[in-house]
Amino acid sequence: MIKRLLIANRGEIAVRIIRTCRELGIETVAVYSTADRDALHTRLADIAVCIGPPKSAQSYLSVGAIITTAVRTGCEAVHPGVGFLSENSNFAREVQKAGLIWIGPDPETIDLLGDKVTARETALKYGLPVTPGSPGPIATKDEAIPVARACGYPVIIKAASGGGGKGMRIVWKDEELEENLKIASREAEANFADGTVYIEKYLQNPRHVELQVIADGKGGVAILGERDCSVQKNHQKLIEESPSPGVTPEMRKRMSEGARNLFSSLKYRGAGTIEFLAVGNEFFFMEVNARIQVEHPVSEFVTGTDLIREQILVCCGEHWTIDPDNITLTGWSIEARINALSPGKVTRLEVPGGPGVRFDSFLYNGATVSPHYDSMVGKLIVHDSDRHRALERLLRALDELKIEGVPVNIVTQKKILSNAVFRSGQFGTGIYAQLEASL
Ligand code: ADP
């Protein structure tokens, strides 16, 4: 087993990775920006190295500084976490060129799946249904009109390299196509340095359902159930749960078969997620995220697995400790993302506890929430025997969670979790917009 690993990330995910590494007996090297001198990941790692100023482009996205640090500190592997460089195939290549293990799939696999246009083609090849849409990129209004008409309005223009809900525009008629193509492409160029966009049918109020996958790089694939991430604000996830209240055993079976086929054929290695939009019993492939995801803990709870551990094991060529043919889902798990509404310093923190409660966060009393990074400061995750009980538990835990000095979204989360539509389980990605006025 490897002895030392560098974490090319910050925040709660860096802390999460350090925890598993410690249990595995792997020493960790944290990298940090000058804004994160006192951050929890900096404090918890065995070694911490400053790699630049607060701006991510000069620190957490600095490929050269990160790889140099990994080599100098004698690391054998690099874990990219989520966001930042986690799906950057160039970074993965540089890591491997430096003789280090990349905790993720091969750079070629990242390339194949990272572009949504090629990912759709790949999914189709392995028998997964995709939303009706353009077979390839769309550049002009004249290309767009026949595609949009064939799909039927509304359609959605999406960035091929998109992520985090950016570079998406919904279009309702021919006349709106030209301008929205330009806007989406400009936004895509600005955010992902790739202005390529394509068109899909815009499904109304679908469920966002995704499968957690771990694969051994040799064709072995474990599917660890699904997550429902339909509660989204501006296409960004707020609440996630496993299992999904809208997925039947028959759907789960069909989705899993398609996913298994795809990941196995690609000889995928590590953790990954395959995302679908579901309408009734139908589902459509959306994308693959070739990394661990923020919402992985709900799958850990229902499957009794440490996904970071399994991810590191398979990527380091060790045996995983799960039996891919014997994954059982127990009970119900729900996660509420805790987001800071503005930056600041935590003056008081009380963390909930008790059975089936987990709080993954980088906060501590006196911690700083910097304006330079993502607003998510933690995730409160619960597990219980069924959905109703898990909901009650999450509400109870949210009551116990006290954060002062930095305003957070606890009240909003409680309102959503208490809402009758959310509680009925019968909702889609439109739920946040429907509730917004009452939040
Ligand atoms: P990102 O990579 O930016 O997260 P995704 O492709 O995963 O983008 O889509 C994010 C969210 O946007 C989905 O969960 C869904 O709510 C919405 N969305 C994307 N494509 C469609 C579509 N064709 N119809 C309806 N909603 C969509």
C-alpha cells in the first residue's frame, strides 16, 4: 500500500479524504493558499504546503505547483477531490508523467466522458437512452432550428464541457435560439475555456437520479444504488437522498445494467457517477462525473461502505473490500448541504450528533469562510430505517446545528424538508422554484 498521498483540494472534501487516509495508515500532504493558512485541511494533514495566493487559478488550479509539491514531499499518489482539477485530464496526465498514482480513471477516459457530446455518443453505444438532441455540437441558428423543432420546444442549450449548472439556457421558440446560443457559448468559453454547445430536449420537472459506481479498472463494476438530487437551486444540488423515492426496482435494474455495461467496457477505474433525468418510468442519460461527488455520503450510509477508501484501494491497484455482486441497500439516507450566505468568521459552532448523524465540514470555532471559494461549508447527513424517519432525524439534527458569525441556509433547508410536496416524495427538479416564494 502507498505511504503518502497529496490532496489537491481544500474544504470539507480535503478533510474527508484525510480522515480515510489516516484510517488506512496513509500520510497526507495538504496544499493550501494563503487564505487557507488556518483551514482545517491544513491543520489536519500530516504535512501542509502553501502553494500560492487566494485566487484558485494561482493555487488550487496550479498544476505545476501541486505536482512539484507532491514530488518534493515524497508522495506516491494524488487525490484530486471534487471540483478544481478533479476532471482535468491534463492534470491527470501530468500526475502520471511525474511517476505518481492518479486517484481517478485514465486521462483518456476522463476525456471521453468529460465532454458531454462524446459522452452522449458513448452512452448510446452501450445501449443507454439519451435525451433527444443534437448528435453533435451546434454553432449556428441554422443548425439549431431543425434540431430544436425535431426535439420539440422547450429545448436546453448546454455547454459540452459544462459543470455546476453553468452554460445552460432554456429556449422556448425559434426566435430565441440565436441570442441564447451566443450567451451559452460565451458563458461556456468564460467558465470552461471551451465555447462548444449542443442542444437537448428540455424535460419539464424530471427527477435527477444518479448511480454511484466503483470500478476496478479491469472490468469489475460495483453499483452502489442511486441518489436522488432533484432539489436544486439554479441547477445546483441542495438536498440529496438514497434511495430515490421515484425509482422502482425495475428502473434501478435497467439503469444499473446500462451503467455496468458502460463502465465495464471502458475498464473504468475508481469512483464515478452516472447521471440520468427520469420522467415516470423512463430515464435518459445525462453525463458521467469521473470522480467522487459531494453527495457520496448518502450512498456510504445505505451501503455501509467507505467510498473514498474503496476509490483509493482500486486506484492503487489493491483489492477493494466490497463484493460487487453483493451490494445491499439498507434504510434511507438524506443529506442537506449547508451553504454560507456570505463569508465571515465562525464565532460559535455546535455540531449535532446521536445515532445515524454525520456532519462533514471544514468548520470549527474561529474558522474563516473565505470569499474566494465555494459557498458550501458542510453537509449534514443522516441515516435511518425509512424515509419518514430519516426526514425526522435530519430536521432534529438541523435544529441542533448552530453556526454563528457566518449566515447559513439552515432555515431554508428545514422549510424544504418540512414541505408537504417534498415529504410526499412526488417531485422533480422544479421543486425549489415552486417553493421559493415560501422559503
Ligand atoms: P452540470 O454538469 O452543469 O451539473 P448537468 O448536465 O448535470 O449539468 O445538469 C444539471 C441539471 O440541469 C440537471 O440536474 C437538471 O436539473 C438540469 N438539466 C440538464 N439537462 C436538462 C434537460 N435536458 N431537461 C431538463 N433539465 C435539465
